[in-house]
Amino acid sequence: MFALQSVSFQQLKPLRKAYLKTITAPLDGMREDAFFPVAAHYAVLTDGRTVGYCSLNQENALLGFQSVSDDAASAAFVYCLRKLQIKTAYVSTAEPIYHSLCMDYQTSVRVNAIMY
């Protein structure tokens, strides 16, 4: 049902821009300007169409996930977790959809940073 394709940060800019409109508060600029550009990015495909993306840091921790289809978000998220063998994720409470998915599949939660 899904496939992953390695893509550049530049290729994700339109999706990322749309995603940033869904957050409930501004994200840390360091995250957007330092962490995401050097991350590994994967387009989530269905029938050759991009239906979302995920981004991982050098330690294979999930930095971001977006699905353009609410109906397929959970299945696409689980596919990414399994296919990429993701064990850790960094998520802001300002990212309601991504945060909700992470909470649905978490085994433990630890506060990493508090943003003001």
C-alpha cells in the first residue's frame, strides 16, 4: 500500500509549508533551520503519489511526519515506523496531528526541552 522514496529537503518545501500552517504555535527556529535541512527525508507514496513525508535525524529518530490524507495518516505512520525501524521521535505539543500519532504508538515519554 505504501512505499518510501528518499527526497531532498528542497523537494519537501511545499508540503512542509502546508504542514507549518497546521501547528498551534511557532516551532523553534533552530529545529526548522538547523535540524530539518540536514535530516534524511522520505516521501510516503501510494500508487506513485506523494501522500506524506517523514524526516529522521542521524540517530534515526523521527523529527517530523505529515500525511496529506487524514484517513491514511495512522497506517502511513506505522509503515514509516516499521520500514525505517524508528525507535525514537521528537515532537512538539504544537504539532497536534504528529503529536497525537506519536502518543498513539509510544512506549514511553520523556520531556526533552521546554520552549518559550
